[in-house]
Amino acid sequence: MNKVENSPKKMVSLADAHRAFGLLKPQHPLVSLINGTYTQVDETRIAHHHVLGFYKISYKPKLNGKIKYGQSYYDFDEGGLLFASPGQVVGSHDNEVGAFSEYTLLIHPDFLLGYPLARNIKQYGFFSYSTRETLHLSEEEKATIFDIFKMIEKELASRIDDFSQDVVISQIELMLNYANRFYKRQFITRKAVNHDLLQKLEEVLEHYFNDEPSVLQGLPSVGYLAEQVNLTPSYLSDMLRSLIGQNAQHYIHEKLIEKAKEKLSTTQLTVSEVAYALGFEHSQSFSKLFKSKTNLSPLAFRRLFN
């Protein structure tokens, strides 16, 4: 019984969301914009965590979780955007960043069918960020996002015609592109914090490769690395790409190759032993990766030091 009670509730349609928030039915079954200025949405009404069946973009005027470095905060006070995608579990933990949303945009995937955005929306990694990785906005950035919200609101309130869907989807895409730009800015303004994070990542991987029980579990995954620094895999990859031009998987491979070079040049371990010591199940996989990264086989690299 407890297992059933604790399982996430599925919120399949936009009508489900409106009903949960105590709102009237949405004007359009596949897209809805809730303006908190007129209809204040208190997300604490949904006491239980739930699984979304649609995309959700919300602006919250009050946010916790600003990054602090030394005596300075690296994020703005004006609030920010949160993103969620179909299949994502959201719920009470979201309330840590403020219960009320000033704007909430709900988009069912079917609304995007037939448009490039149906495919391209999956490329926006911030839809899988956590609430700790909210996009904090400056006043100028907030004004830009609000202009788009208002344009969508105006279009949905107007008479639906052959161009309505085109206009709304183009505005959604514009908002996502601005969000991409503003996240890049956030990575830059958090650079001091991120450099400390980079050092922490190096320590995590160094410990992993030197810890036999860890290595016996296999190669370190992006998920493992993200968990060690309390980030989502998507945010970690995007942060690293902004900071050093590599995603998390490439970063792991780079550190792995560095460790392999160290073992090949300073020990008498065979190539197979080096591979297994780094977490590879098969030495052939190690040799293939090593050559792809260095243009040398492990044996050819070792001969450079003999």
C-alpha cells in the first residue's frame, strides 16, 4: 500500500495540471500560459511528486540556491526560469525555490509535431537541469523573457487561425534560444566557482582511478561524476563545455588517457593490466580509445620512453 501511495502521480494532460492548480480548463488543449499576475499559481497545492506529460517553463520571482563564492554571490536577485520535460519527476522539492510562479508555460509534445522544434527541443540540455541549476536572470534578461511570455499570451488569447501555431512555436523557440544564451552568461559569471568545481572533479577522478574497489566497478560514468559534485549530468556537461570546451564524457576520457600515459611510462604493467587497472572490461576497448586520442597504440606510446 505504501509503495502505491508513494509512487509519482502521472500528470498526462494540460487539463490535469490546470485541475491540480485549481484553475479553469486551458483555452487550448496542447499549450497553456498561466499568468500569475492574474491567477496566482501556488505549486504547494500539489503535495505529492508527479510525472509530467508535457514541457514546463516557469518564471519564479523568488529563488533560493544562489551560488556564493567567498563573500560574493554570483547570481541575480530578480528570480529566474525553471525548465522541465515530459517524463521528468517534479514535486515538493521544487518548492525550495519558491512556491509561486509569475508565469508558467505548459507545452504538450503533440503541439510541436510537424515542426523542427519537436526534434530540436531535445537539444536544449537545461530541460533536464535540477532546481539547484535554475537560470537566474538580470532585470534586462527578465524583460526579454517577459516580452516573449506576453507575446505568447496575446496570441493564445486571440482568435485561433492558420498562423497561430506557427507564431506560438516561433516564440517558444526564441525563448529557448535566449535561455541558451543566458545560461552561457551564467556559466561565465560563475567562473570562479566553476574553477573550484573543476579542481573537485579532478580530485574525484584521481581518487577513483587510484581506488581498486571503484575501478572494479568499471569506468567512471558521467552520472557518477555529476553525483559527486551535486549536479545533474546535463548541467555538468554544459558547464564543462563552456569552461574547457569539452563535455563531461570527453573530460573523463581525457583524464583517463592522462592516467594511462602515466602507467604506461612509469610502470612495467602490460597493456591489458593497465586497461583493467583503469576500469576497462576489455583491453581492446582501451587500446582503441587510447589510439583515437593520441594517434598511437599503447605499445607505441610506451616505446617512446624506452
